[in-house]
Amino acid sequence: MARVRKAVLPVAGLGTRVLPATKSIPKEMLPVFDRPAIQYVVDEAKAAGIEHFVFVTGRNKGAIEDYFDRAYELESTLSSKNKTGVLEELESTLPEPGSMSFVRQQAPKGLGHAIWCARDVIGDEPFAILLPDVIVKAEPSCLAQMISVYDKVGGNVIAVEEVPEARVSSYGVIDPMERDGAMVRMKGMVEKPSRETAPSNLAITGRYVLQPEIFGLLAEQGAGAGGEIQLTDAMARMMETQDFHAVVYDGKSYDCGSKIGYLEATVAHALADAENGAAARALLKAMLG
Ligand code: G1P
């Protein structure tokens, strides 16, 4: 079975739910406690064995590309001041040379269209998708859990989680058949269903392992929910010819596309930080009286 080596990270979104913070910087660069949101997502993918990252960017997203490059002036200043600790930390964020590609989505036509923009760089092999709005705290990483399922069953694997029924209309939702441990066989999926028509409360988390045939389907996919070309619609069509499994991953997701989800992610990572966790806890306790 072909190994999953590449991942697509669609980062072209405008971040309208967290304006004005995202007026002049990409939402993916907002710090979640001590590092930009995008770093968590790249680390999750690395922990799952991903070797090449394809960012689908848009206008005003240059800061992401710069973040993953060397910062010579900064590094030489830090080194002349013997700040070795920070220097080491900077070094750890640097990707292998040549392991990142950047392609542009020129118009906001939807997630499905963004993924299609990566087709030439992915080529003819299975690949992962990680939506950077979602940070998942999990051990092993969410994508690693999915890839261990993929290694057993092949085909296509998506991550799902239970959400309150009142929130199903914010997600892609699967139509499950039977569950075997964390693995769910399914017979369909639908993007942003109403609460009344949702086939379950198992929502797609924003992590996918897909076969390259998805690109052919995306190329001819018409607009769906919200007038956008939806990845979920193309996957639903691909289910007619290919195997799909869902994984109810073990972990917790944070929706960093919304103000409260972003706050929750920041607090959770502060509390879990080895150096600052105790101080963060004391601070929050004091603030809440
Ligand atoms: C996207 C996907 C949706 C998925 C969600 C997870 O929606 O289209 O299927 O459930 O991400 O966050 P978006 O949040 O971009 O509207």
C-alpha cells in the first residue's frame, strides 16, 4: 500500500470570524499560547510521518512562508547575545529544505477548490489534508491515529468526532453503518446539514487521508453548501467507487477559526505547558475569583 508522504494545508481563508485580528496577518499565524496555530498542525502531521507540506495560500498570506524560513538577522542578533535557548527553539521550527510547497488559490471558491489547487504537487499518490483552523490535542497525533487505520484498511480515511446535535449544521456529517472500536463504516456524508436532516452527530474534524482520484472529482464538482465547491460533496461521490472509513479519534479538537474556540485552545495549551502550566492555572483561578 502506498505510504502517505504529503499533506495539503489549505490556508487561503480570510479569517472573517476572528476579525479584526486577521485584517493584516493570516489567522494561521495567531499565537495559540506560545506558537502560531499553524505550527501545531505541522507538528501533528510530522508526528504522523508526513515529509512534504503543500500550503494552499492566497493574498496576504506571505507571513506563513516567511515563518518557515530562516530569519538571519534575528538569528545573528540572538547568537551575538548568546541566547542559545531561543535559538534552538527557532531552529526546531525549520522544515527540511525543499519540504514545503506553496500554491495559490486565486479566488475563494471553497475548500474543495482549494484542495484541487494542490493536484500537481501531490501527483498520483495518497495524501493527507489538515485544516489548520482545527488544532487537535491527541497522543498519538490525530493524523497518526488515522494513518494506522489507513495502514490496515487502505482506501480513504477521515477523522470524526461527536458534536452536540445543535451544532451539526457547522460541519460535514457522516452517515454511519457499523462501528468497530474507533473505526466506523459509513454509507454517506453531507456538508452542513440542518439539525433535522443530519444523518448522525458524527462530524468531520478536518483531517483526511484521500486517494488522488479525488482531484478528478473536484475538477468537475459544482457549488454546494454556501455556494462553495465542497470537499465533502466530492468525497460523497467518490464513495460510489472507493472505500471510506471514519475514525473516531482519541483526543480533543479546538476550533481556532472562532474567537471562543481560539481562547479555549490558548488556555488548554497554557495549562498543559511544562514551564508555565502551574502559573497559568493560578492566574486563571485568581481571575475567576
Ligand atoms: C470544513 C469542512 C467540514 C468540516 C469542517 C471541520 O468546514 O467543509 O466538512 O466538518 O471544516 O472544521 P468549514 O469549517 O471550513 O466551514
